[in-house]
Amino acid sequence: MTDWIELAPGLSIRRARTVRALADYRLIVLDMDSTLITIECIDEIAATVGLKEQVAAITEATMRGEIADFRQSLIQRVALLKGVPVDALQAVYDQRLGLTPGAETLLAACKAAGLKVLLVSGGFSFFAERLRARLGLDFVRSNLLEVADGALTGRVLPQVWGEICDGAVKRATLLDVASLMGIDPAQTIAVGDGANDIPMLQAAGLSVAFHAKPKVREVADVALDQGGLDRLLQLLK
């Protein structure tokens, strides 16, 4: 007997898992790259200097869990971006970054139901903060690229909470925001696709693997393998 029940094509739930109505949750936590948006920003930055294939191979191996140390993986990839002009990041945002289909519909429904929205990303604040303003997100945590003389230095800057937003920080951020809101982690939803999302998915009341890597799907309560983010609303009525 399979562990999954397919509710509709590409939408499955773990057998015997109960799901509350959307309004019974208080916080939704979203990964950014390949979840809220359609691209991996670091790969697209690398493309501007002809390094996409090299960087994307490391990204893919990391998201699949084949490279276990996200921190070192990110440091390695960011180092390859040394000298990239900041203007290239704006070009990625303007020309290559797209919202995942259904993202705005899901966020609107969550806000209407009274949920707060947290974006927590192993990607970069250049993009996350623009998405905060564009989508009205309540909380954002992401990595900060160091810039000098209008170009990337190839380093990530430490912030008050730490240096690298990895899987452990994603989990801690979910729990910290839930605590500040005065809610139980059981009242949170987490959505992600890569191995560095696993710790926060395991901490959430409802975990959603969105077009996810196999290792992520193994730990999730819900698997959304086809369609947009708004398909989650078919489950959370």
C-alpha cells in the first residue's frame, strides 16, 4: 500500500494525514527560488558571465541533497560571481525572474484568511526584498551579497542572525516567527522544493513539497507535483 493518496492529478497527501482549513493556520513560510519564483537566481546571475552551467550543476546537486553542506556550497558558488556588476542582478530581476503560476492567488487567499507570510531563502536579499515590496510579504530572511565599487566581491555578508541562511536557519526562522506571533508550530505551513528546506518542513504543522526533489518529497505531508502554487487551495478549503 502506498503512503500517498492522490487527491487530484499531481496533488497527493500522506495517508492518514489530517489537514485543517486554511483559516486555522496562522503563518505560511515559503522558499523563494524554484518555489515562489520560477528561477534559481544564483544560476541566472552566473549566466551573465558565462558560468551558468558550472554554478547550476552545484545548485542542482545541493538541492537534491547530494551536496550536504549548503553553507559551503553557497560560499563556493558566490565566489564564482566575483566581479559581476550589480546591474546584472537588476537585469536578472527585470528580465528572467518570474513568479510561479498561482503564487499571487495563494498569497491573496492566505492574507484574506488572516495568515502572515514569511519568505525564507538561501538566495539573496537583492531579490527577496524586491519581492517583499512587490507582494506585501510580512517577513523576509535571506543572504546578503557583499558589493564594492558597483560589483560583487564574491562574498556573503554576515547579518545580525548569522552569516548564511541555510536549512538550520530556515527552521529556526520559522520557529522564531511563530514564537513572536504567539502561535504553535502546528499552526504553520511550509512550502519548499530543495534539500535545504527539509528542516523547516519538518518543523511546520503542514509541510508541502512543491515540484520537489525526491528527498524533499520523502519528508513532506503534501506533494504538489503539477500546476501552480494555487493548487494548494484545493486542499486547504
